[in-house]
Amino acid sequence: MLAYCWSHSRRRFYELHVSDSSKIATETVELMAKLWQVEETARGQSPDARVAVRQTTSAAVVTELFALWQTTLPRISGKSKLAEAIRYATSRRSIFERFLTDGRIELDNNIVERAIRPQTITRKNSLFAGSDGGGRTWATIATLLQTAKMNNVDPQSWLTQTLERIANGWPSSDLDALMPWNYTR
């Protein structure tokens, strides 16, 4: 399910807040901070419980944010950084709001971004994979290895076992059993 990362939106307002160039940006950052406070209390709960917490607290904050932006936008220069930040959020409103009705959705994807940072950093080094096919192969392997790490599986052990199974004739109809989240020693 597609959902937008609130941190990406916040970053645009935060830059204006830090430069002390916009009271609206500061108000936005302060309101958004309430969303992360709510997420702290909801963390570890079931998806249904998270939705309940979000509906009783976060929904009002989100409504207040979008109302603030909608009243501000007509009063400022359309070419300003603040207008850009507001348009970024308001043009994606329904997708930003999805976390309010689906407890499986995180407010941000910071955990994933931190997890893939090593691959992102090495991406420049991988530009010379030799061919498009080599690049796709590298990307697939890097994704699987990072998935193993995210599932608390030793990537080398998983890869060794998986390659041995494939070499010994593992049926192609059962590839899902070879995925890192299904790894068993």
C-alpha cells in the first residue's frame, strides 16, 4: 500500500523553521512533533489499536495542519519555499492520511531509509556493474542481503544455505521458502 513519509514533508518545513524565516513553518514543525509523540505511545500495539490511538489524537492534528496550510497558501507568494512545502503536502493529502486508517502503515519510513543507506552509499560504486543485467543482479542480491539483516538473519549463512539448496535441485515452484524471512538453520 502506498503511503507518503511524513518526515519528507517535515524536512521542507524544518529547513524554513531553522532559518527562522517562517512562523507558519515553525507552527507546522511543532504540530508535526505531536504526531511523532502519538506514534511513541502507539508503537508495539496491534494495527487496530494503533488506528484507535491515531483516530483519537493524530487525526485532529492532521486536520489542523491541512487547515493551516490551506488558509496560508493563498496569502503567500506562490514561488516561495513555504508555498512549495505546502503544495508538496496538500497535493498528496489523501496518501499522507492513510496512516490514520491503517495501523500497519508507519508515520515515516526512516527505519527503512537507515537500513538501505549502505546500499545507497555503494550505488555510485556499482554504476560500473558491466551491463544492465549485472546491475539488476547486483540490486537483487543487495536487496535480499539487506532483507536478511532486517529479519535478524545472518546474510552469509542465509546465502550459503540458499545457494546449496538451489545447487541441490530446489524446486523453482517453492522459491518463497528460500526468502530470508523463512530462513531456518
